[in-house]
Amino acid sequence: MQALLASPSLRASLPSARPSLPSRGLVALAAPAARARPLRCGPRDTMEALARDEMLNAVELEQWESGKSANDIAACQGIRIRRHGRPAASMDDIQAEMGAPRNILEKIIWDKEIEVAQGLARCPLNEVIESAGKAPPTRDFYGALAAAHKRNGVPALIAEVKKASPSRGVLRENFDPVEIAQAYEKHGAACLSILTDEKYFQGSFENLQKVRKAGVKCPLLCKEFVVDKWQIYYARVMGADAVLLIAAVLTDLDIKYFLRICKELGLTALIEVHDEREMERVLAINGVQLIGINNRSLETFIVDTSNTKTLLEKHGDAIREKGILVVGESGLFNPDDVAYVQNAGVSAVLVGESLVKQADPGLAIAGLFGKELVH
Ligand SMILES: O=C(O)c1ccccc1NCC(=O)[C@H](O)[C@H](O)COP(=O)(O)O
């Protein structure tokens, strides 16, 4: 019998998802050879496909069999964000067991685990999967970036619809997501990023859905803190063409598994890295098309655009050989900032604050690039 690591999402649904998953948590499945029927597109089949594609790593299997907790496995990959795995508990009880969150990103993730459990209770996974299968076709997020970069001769723009953030507070009081999205599209944004986290960014999945239903044509990134596959299916249902997967939060197996789900749903995955270790991890994963280099540390809020230059000086050749597009994210305010990351090797930029806080976010785009962008 082929033992298969519990998928990240399955792990999240187990009673002790992260703190300590006993080796009995291994899920024994029929040896792939024994399966006669073709692969269905359900999560269990995705897990079998995962195993069949030998995306699993013997080291990871050994770690699980050694009884290491999922948090220990994550820590072995340099991940500093822990999971509590107790979505039904109060934050007080969680903190009594884990101590206070070490930084804002860990706090966001601890809240997200609880939110996802509430979402699952509200809209069970099988229903979301069924709805995702009926959603209109996705738009080509990756292709839109590549085309815009070629058309304009500057990095393609992913313009972010963001009302507030932990580091900057409220950016725009008068916040109409559809109005902002339409202004961005009118002035040449290739794609849009829509914040869907409510507690820390005052965003929502409803904003994503409104923008999609308003007739905005450019592809939409669901800017969410993904910790479970339910969020990917739900993003698809609510109108996303791409989702964000954050390497600082997700293990290699999480990313491999979620990449496969994105592929099945026709979604582009933007894999976000911030440091050397995360870049090396992500470049070792097959199927990555789009890497975002965040100049902002999501743990300290420090923004340093030289981060993009440093990472691309070392890894640019490998990235180009793989045909991966790179998105420079955060802290871009003027043409010099854009030129700096362009010279470093990015094909696109993701920009929020410097646009959304302007009186006319659409008009601000020409100011950011020093020229009008063409469609
Ligand atoms: O922006 C924050 O304060 C923040 C805190 C914790 C996690 C994520 C956070 N921001 C997400 C982003 O990275 C930005 O929204 C995005 O890259 C755009 O950055 P900017 O142009 O500087 O608004």
C-alpha cells in the first residue's frame, strides 16, 4: 500500500493539524497501479495524483514517519510562521498554549485558520468544489502580464485594490472597489490584485465578486492568505483568475498540492518569496510560472527594494531558464523605483499604496511609470 503524506489541507482538518500530527496520520491509499479509473478532479484524487507524480519527497515522508510535527517540518524549511491547528478554540486558549503570535503575519495566519473553519461550516468543501466546476472560464493572468510587458516596454502592472493594511492603516477612506478597479483598468493595468482579508485589510471576497461582475476585463488576483485548499476553490467561485501562495507560510508540500489544485481550476498561482531560502525552495518546485518578490518583510514591515535586486542577481539565470516571470512587490512609488526593479529583472510590478491613496488612482499610474500605459 502506498503511504501518502496527509495533504496540507487534510492536515489542517485533522484535530491536531499543526502542533503534532502522529505518524498514524499517514493516509494509506491503494497503490496507484491498482487504480483502474482515470484521475477525477477531486481532492483525494489530487492527493493520489500527487503521490503518483512522485511530487512527494522521501525526506518529507521520513520526517512525518519520525513523528515530527507539521510545525517542526515547516521549521526545517525555514518557515517561522506556526499553525495552531485549533480553529474551534478561542484565541485566548490558543495563546495560552502557543504563547502570543511572534509577528503580524503569524497573527494573520492564526486568525485565518479560524476564518477558514468558519467558511467550511458555512459552505462545505464539496459544495465549493461543485460551484467552482460551474464557474465561468478564468482569464489568463500570466499571459496578460507577459503581453503587457512586451507591449509597453516596462513591467506590467498588477494594480492593488486595497483599503487598509497593518503597516499603513487606512489608505483610502472613500473606498469603492469597483470604481478603483475600473480606473486602474482604464489607465493600463494588466491585472488587478483584490484584497479579500477583512480583519487586517478591510477587504472582502464580495469585493472580488463585485469587480468581476462589474465587467472589469483584466484578470484578477485574489490577494488572500491561503492556508487551506477551501480558499482556492472559494476564490475561484468568487471570480479569481489567480491566487497568492506565500512561501513564508506554506511548506513545499503545501505549495505543490495547491499548485496542482490551481492547475485543475485554471488559476495562475503567484508564489511569493521574500528571502534567499524561500526563493531556493520555490525554484526547486516543478510547475511554478510566476514568482513575486516582496520587498516588504511581512514580519517586520521593513520595505527594501534592493531585496529584489539581490535575489535576482543570484537566481535570475535559473528563473529565465524556467520561463518564470517575476513580479516586484511593495514599496514602489515613482518611475525611479519602477526602473530600479525593471533593471533588476522583473517583468511585472504589484503596486498598492502609491496608487490607491491618490485622488484618482487611475491617473496615478502614469505618474508611477512616467508615461501612459497602453492596452
Ligand atoms: O502591507 C502590509 O502592511 C502587509 C502586512 C502583512 C502582510 C502583508 C502586507 N501587505 C501585502 C503586500 O505585500 C502589499 O499589499 C502589496 O505588495 C502592495 O504593496 P504596496 O504597494 O507597498 O502597498
